[in-house]
Amino acid sequence: MSKECPLCYAENEDNAAVCDTCGIEFICSNEQGKLLTVIRKYFVTCPVCGRDYEVDDINGTIAECEYEEDEYDREQIKKQRAKAVDVEIEEGSEYRNEAVNKIAEFCLTDVRSGKCIVIPECGGVIGRSGEFGSADFFKDNPYISSIHFKIKFKENEWFVEHLSNTNSTSVNGTKLIHDMQFKMKNGDRIIVPECCFKVSIAEKSVEV
């Protein structure tokens, strides 16, 4: 009998403690007696934008961030140290690291009407001339700009970027500066004139 590694698919001896190919650790037994695999990943959190960057090991660092503004920011970024995160994967689950395609979906739900604007991973513009049905959604709202804000998905994170020159966009009460990108998370509130949206982020894995 052999044991397939859920990370790299390599075949290992049934009693192997680690994968001979990629080195991840196999540990046995959750409460149901099923095999679990532990993958240890390392991340450095940028003090400027709050994004987590994956690094190779516990001594890894990040050299720069696209949101840094001056030498002080660069020095603070260099001081950050990695943190270890153990991810447990149950045998037979759909987790396949690089072997799955993560399909992300970003939903804006109007808190008054319950109507949703669903934005796929490609992202796009929201406004009276926007995409994903937002043009119809805002057609009777004169305080929404034709191109009001943009939703972006990059490096596994969602961002909102304010684009309007005449009308405001706020996140959780913080007014956004023009062209500034603000990282979003589940439950955040995006507020534009006469509308408040609750943010919902969903992700599903599809075999490739």
C-alpha cells in the first residue's frame, strides 16, 4: 500500500512520516481517526498595507511593498519577522495547493434592499456606467459617479479603489483617498452616497 501526498501527489510508503519528495509531515489521527497532513507555511505581515506575504522559511523577510512611501516605511518593512502557520489537510479533501484553481467571488449586499452586486475574480468598476449590473443599480442615484470605485483582486486579496472626483467612498467610516487601494475583508462596509454595502467574500476550489 502507498500513501499519496496531497501537496505534490508523490507516492510514499504507507508508514511514511514525511513525504520523500516535498518534505511535508504526515500526522495521524483526528478524533475520527482520519489521516491529516500538516503543511507549514511562513508569512511576513507588511506594516504599511497589512498584507501577508508568503516567504520561504522562518528567517524570510520582504524587501519592499508597492504601498511604501518613504525610507521610514522601507526600514519598518525590513524589521518584520516571519510567523509560522500550520495548515491541516484531511486525507481525501479537495485541497491540492498549486493543483487547484481558487475561484474567488466578491459580493456587495445593499443593507437596506438586500440586493447584491456580485464581482468575479477579474474585478471591475462600480458606478452608473459600471459593470456587473451596477449601472442599473445606481441609475436613479444622482450622487453616484459614472465610475465611482473599482474592486480589484490581486495576490489572493481583495481591494477597493476610490475613483470618483466628486463623490465619496468610505470603508468602515474611513474616507478613501482618490486612487488609494484599501484591502477588504468579510463583513466590511463600503459606504457611498445613499448606499451602504456589506462585503462578503467567498472562495471555492476547482480541480485543474
